[in-house]
Amino acid sequence: MSSGCGYLLIRLKEKGYRLGVISDTWPNIETQLDHLGITGYFDQLTYSYRLGLSKPDSGMFQDAVNKSGMAAEEIVFVDDLARNLAAAEECGMHGVLSLAHAGTEPNPRFPSVKRPADIFKVLEELKGKKK
């Protein structure tokens, strides 16, 4: 397991967050997650190859909501494409833009994270807005 990735997942789980994956992917994603030793951290998995859909199709996000057992408004979706975040928000989720890939530009419509650990600040801000 990548130490940074594993540590982040452990911290999120310790804080009571449920984790999921919504991915446009091929079947080898399962092998990759297993190889990294992180499959067990995720509470729900939504894969395009299983649904015959891909993001930004709302069916991807609805599948994740259904599997999570949570209200869409309780879900934070992180992606590097604004069109996917907009589709997730149309389904009721909160979109967060990942700036981890070179060339991804901030978008004022969405909060953003440069490093995975930055998600904690965004989650705290979202909690503050609920109060």
C-alpha cells in the first residue's frame, strides 16, 4: 500500500467517514485496488464497466448514492473534471475539484484540493455550512 494513500484512508475512516469509488474504468481496477491493499477501506464501489455508463451520466452517481445508503447531500465527490462535478451536484452531491494533475485549473464553482490531505479542510468547511 502506498503509505500516503493508506494513511489518508485510515484517517478518514477514523473520523467516521464512509468511502467510495466512482470510476470510469476497466475490470482491472479491482486488481489494482487489491494490489495496493486498499479495497477494504471502501464502503461502496461504482464502476463504469459494470453499469455500461460513464461519468458524467447521472446513472453513475445515482448508483453510488443507492449503494451508500446515504442521502446525496451527505456525499462529497472528488474529481479532476468540472463536468463530472457538475453532474454529481445535479444529483445532490457536493463536488470538489482535484488539482493533483498537472494542468488542472481551479474553478470558482467548486472547492478544490491540491493534495489528497487537503480534503480535511474542505470537509470541515462543508460541515460548517450545514450548521
